[in-house]
Amino acid sequence: MKRYAPTFILFALLLVLASTAVAQSADPGKSNGAPAVAKSIPPAPAITANSTPMELAAAALAAQGGDKFKNLKSMMMYGSANLYAPNSSQSIPGKFVMVTAGEKVRIDIDASPVFKFKQVYDGQQSFSSMPGVTMPPASKFGLPVLAKYDQPGYKVSALPNDKKLRGFRIVDSEGNTTDFFIDPATARVTKYLTPYNGYTFGTENSKFTEVEGVLIPTSFTQRLEMQQGAFFAEYKVKDVKLNQPIGDDVFVMQ
């Protein structure tokens, strides 16, 4: 299985693309890994057969937590991961920790002894424990794009439905693209696709937890199609902390 370790690093990038948007305007909040103390997220606007792509994006953002989602200052999460090589039914078990603050991201994945990986993006530069692996800015792909869909430079367009899921695409001024597919009953993002560096990464969310008024995917799978087959990963988040003060030392390049 060790021959697959370099490609599993790509799943670290997927964690970045799956991360929650983090901005700089919210006040620090209390640590909280359970939804019971948080106010419920208001229902998203109803989705109909005639809903436009912009209306779908607005509903998805509302379901994610609206302004509380947009104004997150930081996020820390950790949990378990199961990684699957192509044509393999046996997983490599591991654990992951992800910290985001604004544009800054740190990811640690430990699936010892087969695979161990660390990557840091400090807002300007990227460090990887394995040379040749680069990290995209967390704000340009995946869920963070929802917070910017109506800003100048972003374009929202229609996509064909994926079975019962409603689809729309968001593209920024640099051409970075995320395709979203949402549940028409709840407006929650069930699946999204993000092309990066010649690959297409797919994420599917199966379970969510509301934390401090923000919807967090806590069980999700990710898939990467390559010539040798599909790499697959399952993630389960065990704890989430939002809006905690995070020191710059967390993102030191080493």
C-alpha cells in the first residue's frame, strides 16, 4: 500500500476544499462541538422548479448559516479518516486535524505507518512535508465560495440537475470553479465538484451538525478519479471549534 502514499496527499487538498469559509470580522466565540447550545439556523428560502441559479446559491448560503457562516473567524476540526486505494476494499485508517483562519490553513493527516502528512498555507506561502505538493487558497474552492457568490467578479450559472439534486456553478474572476448540488427540500449542499491542477475532486456530505448557528459537514466522502482508478476517502468529524483565537505559530513553515 505504501506505493499509493503520494497520491493520498491529494486528499489533504480535498480537506482544504471542504473547509468552512473563514473571514476576519466575527468576534471570538466559545468552543462548542454540539448543536444544543446554538440557535437554530432559520429555514432557507423555498426552492421551486423555477428557482434561478442565483436563488439556489442564496438558499444554499442561508442553509449553511447565512451571515454566521460568512463571518466565521476561525475553525478547528479533528476526526477519523479511512483512505482507499484504487480497486481496494481495504482501507488505511488514520486521523486528521484541520485549522483554518482567514486564508491560513494547516492540515495534519496521520495514517501511520503507511502515511503521515503535514501542509501549511500561511496566507502567502505554502509548506508541505512532501516536496512538490501545493495547496490552493482555501477561499477559492468549495463551500467558502458560497459566501462570495454575489460579490463582484463572481458568476453564477445553471447546471443540469443530478437526479433530484439542483445544480449551479460559481466561477470567480480567475476562473476557479465549484459546481454545487443541493437538496431541494433543505437547500443543504449535498455534493460539490472542484477542478484543481488537472484533477476533479468530488465531495459528498451525508451528515451535518449545527455548531453556533453554522452548518458543519461532519460525515463526508471524497473521490478522486485518476488513470489508475478512483481514490476514495471517508471522513468523520469528531469535534469542531469555531471562532477560537489561533496564534500565528500554528501556521509556521516547518
